[in-house]
Amino acid sequence: MSLSYRISRRLRLSKGASGRTGVAIAITGVALALIVMELTLAVVVGFKEEIKRKLTGFDAQLTIAPAYSIGSGEELQAITADSTLYWHIRQALPENASIDAALRMPGILKTDNDFEGAMFLARDPDGDFTFEKSNIVAGAWPDYSADSCRNHIVISESMASSLGLAVGDKVYSTFVVNGTVKARRHTVAGLYRSDFGDYDRTVAYTSPDLLRSVASLSPVQAGRIEIRGLAGNLSDYAQALQTTLLAAASTGQLEGYYPVSCIEQTGAIYYNWLALLDTNVIVIFILMIAVASFTLVSSMFILILERVRTIGILRALGAGSSLVRDIFVHMSLRIVLIGLAIGNVAGIGLTLIQRTWHVVPLNPEMYYLSSVPATLEPWGLVALNVGVVAISWLVLVVPARLASRIDPATAVKYE
């Protein structure tokens, strides 16, 4: 334990009323700055996670479209999801990646009195439907592996309200395929609400067998292959997968060149919007650090003024300028640590309250979420606290030098 630290521990943070006020203001400033920064970090991280979760729920992280014929260069109408294609896809992706054959087809939902345009989505029944099931607000998610659910659909609450439908009602759909109009009759099995307005207004779920029958596809054919469950840089995965599929097509192992798209490009409008949040975080962090730094420097000046005679005695006893400087830095860091303790308790507490009870609501039409999201990241909290301590130390070193330059003879006579 250094001598400067031992001396600083013996000295009280305040001696008079002005000192107590200054210390209280400094502690409050640090605590409030940390609370605001922690809440900002939790909200931004939570907001990004929720929006990306919804995006990848409706649109896969990576998508493989039907191939271009090697001979003619024309795009094929469907993908033959055979073992050879799946094997090549697996070579470029982690083992935990989810690979599903999927179909998407535009159509029209029609009742006796109204109609709505819809994008019908279907995936293999063996896939992971956690996202879809979590959005169900009425009815249930159909078991599309059963023939009895072949004509069941799930539509959004907003779509059901517009068409005057409820769970169990019948509704017709119309598709146009190669100039031919095809109609199907459905039963509404469930209603969902994701608060993602752009998708809630158009997406309807149905069985893959129904869409295959409409598009005249065989049981092993699909309109696209969707990949989810990836962690990390999606663009890197997309590039690796595209390279693998191109190499396989060039050697004749695949029927054509399969284009790969990444949601970071297809959903660029959302990702660019989320990227703007980082700028807001930086601005808020700078402002909060400036406020905390100002209060800390003011508090240190008060500490120095209250202990001018103590400084003179220490210098007269042979204390060097670095020892005097470190004493006041250690004393000010005690203020920082007290402020951090209060700030962490309040910041983490408020985050947990919002995460558990959703106290602060949002307008889903504007923010795609019904309440303010809050996600705690342990490493982010640790980095934030360490950063505050490091910046505080740097800010305090300069004013602490003033204490080390006080003349001993003048200091002892100071009143």
C-alpha cells in the first residue's frame, strides 16, 4: 500500500459546510452520469437486439435464391433442396446454423366484403418456429406437418381487424401463377402481433404443401433456402457461402449458380437506422463525462482549499510534489467510487425494473416496439465503470498538480 493512499485514507473528504456540499455535488454528478450512460447503453443494446430479432424472424439472415442455369443464364423457377445442395451449404456454415426450405408467394386474401394483399410465407414444419409462436395472441400455431392443417393460416391482428376475421373463420386467397388465377380456401388458425408494422400489414403464414400446390412444385422443391442461427459478421458468412456455391457450380456439382443475399443488405434501411443510434450514444457519453468531470474538478479545488495548511505541513516535512498530488487524486477517486456504487445500484435497478415490468411504453407504429427495451451486458457495464475511473483519474491529475506547487511557508500561514 503506497504512502499517498494511506494518508488519503486518513483524511476526511470534507471539513466544512462548503466541502460537504462540494463532495455531495460531485458524488451526485458521477452517479447521475453513470445512471444515464448505463440506461443509454441498456436501451440501445436492447433496441438493436429486438429489431434484429424481428427482422431475422420475418427475413432470414442469409437467403439462397433459385439458381441461374449454367447453359442459358436464366433463373430457374425453384430450388431442388436435395442432399447435394445441403452438403455444400453445410461446408461454409457453422454446425448450429438452421437451414430451411421456404416459399414466399404474393396473393390476395378475400372475404365477402373486403380484400387485402398479403405475402404468404411457409417453411418446412421441422424448422424452428420460436419467433412465430412467441407472437401469437389468439388461437394457436398450426402443426403444418399434419394434413388437417394444410389449409390453415395465421394472419396478423391488424389484417384480421381490417378484414373482419377472427380465429376459426374461413377466408379465400387468390394467386396469379404464370398468368393463371388460382384460389384456395383457408381457416384462420391464429392471430399474431409483432408490432413490426411493415410486416404485420402484409405477412400471412400458411403450409408449404399449399404453396407448393399453388406453384406446381414437387415436395423436394422450394422457392428459396433460408439460413438462421448465425452469430458474428453476416457478410462474411454470405461471402463464404457464395464462394462455396460458385465453386461447386463451376465444377458441375450443382445445377447452376445460386445467388446468396444477406439481410444486412436486403434490410439495409433498418440496419442503417440502427447504426445511427451509435452516434447518439457517443454524444450522450461525451456530455455525461463532461458533466462528471466538471463536478469532480470543482470538488478537488474545494478539497485543496480546505487543506492548504495540511499541504504546507506535508511539504515542510519533506513530502515531494508527486506525493501531495497523489494524495488528492486518491481522495477524489474515493468520491468517484462512491458515485459509481450509487450509480450502479440505481442504473442496474432501473434497467431491471424496465426489463421486467415494461414501465415506459413506446408507440409501436413509430418504434416497432411496444415498450422501451433494456438489456444488461455484464462486459459492457464493467467496461463503462473502468472507463469512468480511468477518465476521472486523467481529469484529476492536472488540478492535483496545483496542490503540489503550493509553497510550504505560504501554506502554513494560510487562514
